[in-house]
Amino acid sequence: MVLGQVVGNIVATQKNEKLIGKKLLIVKAIDLNGKLMEPFVVAVDIVGVGIGEKVLVVNGSSARQTDETKDSTVDSVIVAKVDSIQVGA
């Protein structure tokens, strides 16, 4: 999993039929201090987040393991909204 922040969205009027109705968001990885890092990914949103929110993203074959993305042509999926981050004691 990758800790990231949603920085934008993608609008695609023509896409694979298994992506119809799916929200596509641009996510950049962040470090533990919340600093944006490179690179970015386009991820399918299955939890209902928005721009500016911190999220957990899965990539590769794990992205195709959710009920919403099974047998889809996706490589990155937002699987959780992060409410808080605590590091150390």
C-alpha cells in the first residue's frame, strides 16, 4: 500500500466498459510529514474521497482484488480514506 493525497481528478468520456461509473483520481505519494512526493498515479476511487484527502492506494494485482474492480483493467485503487497518522510512541 502507498500513503497518498488526492491532488486532482480525471474525466474520460470514452473508456473501457468496466470503468464506466468509476471515479478516476490523481494521487501523489506523501511522506509521513504529509509532503507530496513523485510520481503520481491515476487511481479508481472505490471509497468516495475528494481532492486534498489522504488515502491508501494499492497497486498492481492487488488493485484487481476488490469487488468493484475484479477483472478490470486497473492498476491502482484507493481502498481507504486516512483519518489520522500517528508515528512513534
